[in-house]
Amino acid sequence: MERNGDIRKRKQSPVHINRPPKHFKPELLDLSDGASTPDDMHMNGIESDGETSALLAATATADTAEWQATIEKVVRNVVSIHFCQTCSFDTDAACSSEATGFVVDAERGYILTNRHVVGAGPFWGYCIFDNHEECDVYPVYRDPVHDFGILRFDPKAIKYMPLTELTLRPDLAKVGAEIRVVGNDAGEKLSILSGVISRLDRNAPEYGEGYCDFNTNYIQAAAAASGGSSGSPVVNIDGFAIALQAGGRNDGAATDYFLPLDRPLRALECVRKGVPVERGTIQTQWMIKPFDECRRLGLTPECENMIRQHFPKETGMLVAEIILPEGPADKKLEEGDVLVRVNGQLLTQFIPLDAILDSSVGGKIKIQVQRGGKDVEVEMDIGDLHAITPDRFVTVGGASFHNLSYQQARLYAIAVKGVFICEAAGSFRFESTDSGWILDSIDQKKTPDLETFIEVVKNIPDRARVVVTYKHLRDLHTLSTSIIYVDRHWAKKMRMAVRNDNTGVWDFTDLAEPLPALPPKRCKADFITLDATAHPAAGDAIRSFVRVSCTMPLKLDGFPRTKKVGFGLVIDAEKGLVVVSRSTVPYDLCDMSITIADSIIVEGKVRFMHPLANYTIIQYDPALVDAPVKTAKLSTVPIKQGASTIFLGFNQNFRAVLTPTTVTDITTVAIPSNPAAPRYRAINLDAITVDTGLSGQCGSGVLIAEDGTIEALWLNYLGERSHHSSKDVEYHLGLSAPTLLPIIDQIRADTVPELSILNIETNTVQMSQVRIMGVSESWISAVAAANPSRHQLFMVRKIDCPPSLNADDSQSLKEGDIILTLNGQLITRVSEFDIMYTNPVLTALVVRNGHELTLQVPTLPTTDLETTRAVIFCGAVIHAPHHAVRQQISKLHSEVYVSARTRGSPSYQYGLAPTNFITAVNDVPTPTLTEFLREVTRIRDNTYFRLRLVTFDNVPWVATIKK
């Protein structure tokens, strides 16, 4: 281990070393950190791209004429690579990024770059040459261990410049050699870093838990500036590539790390000849350690003398660092063994060791080590390194799986076996960590490998609930157990993807059709009883609560999560009607599980979503429930400020808590909006607060009278995202029960309420303010008489954007209007606005600019406010602007709104960000989804097209995207 602090211990995140060059694409017109709708279209949470260091632009050193001539020749071979790793695979998450490569075979069209650029999984990319010609690139080789990969391009696609290539000369990398690192910064700026090679024998740097190179020495250079570009050639004054840029320090030290080109040169020759690149392994990690440390490990003076005589310039030897269980070297080698000979040949370097292993795949070798001062000679089999590097994955239930890789096993010193969940999403989203899970069993059947997993999952019906056991790589001591809901209807296909190095793409095949869901069965259960409660009627209300779990297969309407759990109140046990917070069930593209008495699980469906009041009414089949479910009795009289009541809620552990309390306030509020990603929020409501600390701990519950009458619902309200913590703020407030009664009556009568609303947001104004604004004394007196407890009127704070781009607003309300009456009724309470729900037009008396004015105000039907159609195109989720967008914007630029996007997709690569409006495709206007679909279906695959867009802040721009 290095003493200078640049390498951290394994399994720790490095502090000083970054791999700067995997330039993650800047957020073009994107949203502030943490404030956006998560770009992950499926179930991956929040968007974190990892490495973001920018490439430092070119040096200002005064090069000699000879160096200038060399650079002019070299830059023609250097390309900027724009790429997407389209899905999570092995150690890497899906991403869109940019890097560098250079042509190493102009005739066949081969480019050398880094392995962490090519990645282990599906790759899509293109390269841009120095003259800004562009062509697609396809991976033909990525090394299982070392940080290099080879891309293929079509040389005939480059028409306006002669293609040349850089010759690989690893033998010219010597200490003291002057070098230049030539790269590209996003294809725009040439970056030339000068330096001098200072070391040839440093160990490979560790970058934390992601991909890391090992079992190779690295070249260290004292560069003129820190930073650099992944895959840049390191050239000498004669224009030969002598190393490959791979990483560096980011703590201000002028230090870069380069990969020697010995093994890339061998791989390139194999690819040129069309023969497999054989890679052997004994599943052991070696480290270069100096002689003094080797002596402490047991290196004898005689052996050291022999080594120094054969290799007079060497200062160290190879020492076994990690030996994987169940590998070829297990129980034959031990950590701390000092390598002396392989097949009788003295060895102190990685390159000859690699050469022996790679030429012995499937055979045996003899290894001599010194262990505690004694010679130990062992014989072992040589395994195939490609066989323990995944080249296929399976997608099912919204998640992806492959066999555990050598890379992951080496990081945690475990056996290379087991099924790794590379995309822990959909049915297999566990807890809060997105990746790192190893599946132990499913449906009580062991899954030691991918083939067994496939056979087990094939036989699990849709909508089944099965037991899974699993471990996390960071905590292999703990076996976790969960019950998952298997989705084979939203994510219907079970597919296998296999890497094809001939074509550079992955071949997908369908494995099995989903088995139909089993018919549900009626089950029996009893509710718990609350111990020692002094309020038996309130305690009995526990029979009116059910737990609601909502899983969304697609992120719509700016909602930030894919799963939410809360409690609902049964409002009709005979019909199975339940009212629940809309922050739990935000839209109807979902699967709902309703748990009754902590025992019976039934499916639910959405019956009604209130556009303003933050509740959803759902329904289950009561014929499947044999339990004493109780219909909640809702109060018909609004609860008053100062009233005594009983708080019954459910805390974060889903436990019922009950305590007497008092209503401290009833105030008109609007839940704060989320500026960067509009999503549903409640507005224009009277929120109830109580004086118990339990109210802040419970997102579901009720306020209940001594006789068991429900006086108010206690709901969770989704608010804005905090700029400081990047977490969503949730408010816990009460909603008066009588406001639900008209809606419930209609649904009980099997009628879906069709409400109309005023497209306004209001705030209360006091009499001192309205007097100044022109309200007469007679109206002020009328307000005092109509509402003795709160002398207030309502002012229009914000007007929602109308659905029609050419809506007539001559009779509309305006910001700043003071509302006096609607249809002749004085409005001093929020509940009095309910008159709007059943009237297409309201006669409104308002005070505007100090004068009373009568308007015939049209209301807005809510039937079209909910999202009923969504399109997934180039990784972007596109639908009509939902209600929250209309609440926060003054003008709709089109009915084609980008709601979310997936990482590693074209939409991410080209900067098509959430909250953008698409107004035209190839200059053809697309005002609605119908026109948009018509135009994009005409675009051929793998061709560029133009999108005209407008940001949420009304800034027009144009994007070019490759379909």
C-alpha cells in the first residue's frame, strides 16, 4: 500500500484519487441537484452520476518545433467519444458521458480507449474526429480486468480527412521520458498535457467500489497540470503511443496514472487476426511490494540476493493480496505469499505473469512462493477469465440479473458465484440501496446461478407474492428476507440479453411468457385491539383502517417515487371503499395492495382522485375478506378550533398510536410547490393542526370523537424538495370529514364524480388589507357577521394556465381579485368554494382595482386534468402537461411535456430534460401527442432529427437527437 496517501484501503471510497475523465454530461437545461423529477423512468431513485471532473483545457507550454510537428500528427488520430452505458451492469450504473480514444488501426477501424468507457454492459456511442466528422462506434473487446477496451468504426464513413493511426510502443515508456497527453474535451477543445514519467512500477489505483483495475503496474507521471481525458494517448516526441491515460489525482497534485500498453497491444493483435483474446486467471490479486516489506513477510536473504542479481533494477516483488475462495488458488496460496517462480521462471512483474496465465487457459502451472521464510511450490489449474466475467443478463419484473462477476467478487474477497441484481428495480427493489444485492433464493428455492434463477422465475405466476432471501455485498453476514410482489403484467417479458462482440450490440431473446395470475381466495382474519385504552370507541376505529401499498411502474406527473405505503380509512365496508392520501396513491397507473387486519392482502383499484383536496378513493373486493371491517362514521359537522378530540394515527413503524388532544388551529393553506419539477399538491384547503407531538410522526390517521365519529382525516401532503437536503418535504395535516361526504355519496351510488373547479389559487386577506384594496364597509360588516371566528376574504394569488392556448379570459378572474360572492353566496370559508364543483359557470362578484365587478366565470372540468396517455420515446417519458404544471406556468407551449427520462438513454445524452415542452419535430409543429407520435414514427432508426423545445422558463432552444 502506498505511503503517500493516494491509495485508500479496499472497500473504502478514495479521498484523493478520482478517475477524472469519465466526463458526465453537463445538465443542459436540467434541473437543480435533487430538485427534479428523478430521471430514472423505472424504479431507480434519484440521479447521481459519480465522476464529474472536467477535462482541463490545453497547456500553454512553449513546445519545440519537433513537439509541435508531433502533436499535429497525433491529433488527427484522437477522437472524442460520446457514449451511453444504457443500463446498469456489473459495477457500473447507467450513464451518458464523454471520453477520448485514438485510432490504432486505420484500415480496419479500431479505436483504443478505456474499459470504464466501453463498460461491461450494453454500450451505444459515436466518435468525432479532429475535423468534426462523426461515425458510430461498437465495442469489439473490453478487458475483464485491465482498463482498456477496443471500439470499431467504419473507416469509409470518414470522407474528408485521411485516416492515420498511432503505433503502440509500450517498450518506449521509460522513467524520465518527456510525454504529452492528447485528448478532447467534449469534442470541442483540444487538451494537451505535458509531463515526465516518474515511475513505472506503481500499483493500480483503487477508485472505491466501482470498477478498478488490478494485477498490473501503472505508470506515474509528473504532469504539468492535473486532470486529463479517459482514453487519451500518452505519446513521446516521436509520435508513438507509449501508454494509455486512465486516471489521476484531484487534490491539486500534478500526478497522472497511465496504463502500460503491453496487454492492449496483444489484444489488438488478436482482434486484428480474428482470434479470441485468451485471458487466464487463478483468481488471485497480486500487489507490488518493496523488498523491505517482502523481507518482513518472510523473503529470505538468499532469495532476495538471487532476485536482485537477475533483476538489478527491481525494487520489489509480487505478493499475494487476495485469494478468492473456491478459486484455483484457494487453499494452495495464502495472503502474504511472495511470488518467486512460475513454471520455473523467475518473476517480479505483472506482464510476464499475465503472459504465462493467458497462454495457459485450461492447463496447469507450477508456482513457487516464499511463505514465512520457506519455499512452497504448488500446481494449479488456470481458469478462463472471460468465463467469470458476465456477458449476459436477464430482465424480469422490472429488474435485471446476471452472475456475480470477478470484479465484484475481488472487491469483497468472496467466491465468484451467485446471482447479482444489477438493476434492483421493480419487484426486486429492496430497501433504499439500488444495487449490490446477491439473490440467495426465491419462492423458497435456491438460486446459485443465473440458469437456475431463470427456471425458478419461469414458474412463478403474475401477481404472486413470494419469499426472497438476499444479501448485500457490504454486509455478507446478514441474510435478509422479504416478500415481493411479482410483476409480469407491466414488465411482461422475461428477456435474455447476450453480448455479441462481432456486431458490438447485445442480442435479446424472450425466455418465457408470463403465467396468468392465480384467482384470489377469501381469507379470514381479526383486527388487533389497542391495549388499556381509556377511549374504547376510538380504539375500535382500528377496524376501519387498512394499509395501502402503491407501486408505480412508470414515473408520471413529476411524482418522485415508485412505491409508497400509507393507511386508508374504510368509508364503506360493504362496497370495499377506502379513502387514502393522494401522496400515497398519486395516479392510477399503479398496482395497489390493500392489507386488512395485518393479515389479508387484496388488490385495489382507483375510483376517484380529488384534484385539489389531496385524497384518493380506492376500492377492493369485499367478497375476499372475512374480517370484521367497520365502516367509519364521518361527522357531518366541521370540527372547531379549540375542540377536544382524540388523535389516532399510524407511525413510521406502522403501529397505531392514540392520545387525547386539542385542535390548535384551522387555517387556509396551499402546500408549497416544487419549482423545478411540478407535481401534485393540495391547494385552497383548511388545514387542521393539533397539539400532540404524535401528529408530526404520523402520516395517516384520524381525529375521532369519544363516540367513535370521525371528525377529520389525518393525511400526508407531499410538498417541495429541500435545496439543502435534497429530500422531499412532507406535511402532516388534518382534513375536515364533512368535505368528503358529497363525493362519497356519489361513489356509493356507483357514480364517478365529475367535478369542475376554478383554475385559481387563493390566499386569505384580512379586513385591514381589503379595506385598503377597495372593499366597502358594508361588505366588511357582512364578513364579520358571516364568519365571527375568522374575519377574512379570499384573494386570487395565481391563475392556472388554461387548457386551451386560445382561451377567452374576458370573464376570467385575475390575480389580485378579491372574491366577495359566488352565485350570490358570501365566501369567507374554503368550504364555501365547493359550490364550484357542480356549476359550469359561476356568477362572481369581485373587487378589482378598487371597483366591484360582476363576472360570469367559467369553471374548468377536471375530467381532462389527469394523465391518461404517456409515451416513452428515446428514454423520455412524455405526456400532456398535468395539473401541477398548469398551476405553476403562465403559458402552455404545447401539450407535449417531458416528465422524466432514463439514465443512459438518448434523451439523457442529448440534454432532453424534464419540464421541457416539445413544440416541433423536424420543424413540423407538434401541439399534441398525436402529432408528435405521427412525426417521430416517420424517423428512421439511428438517424438524427431536430426537436424544437421550450423550457419551463420560456426559453426556446433546439436539440438534435439520434433516434
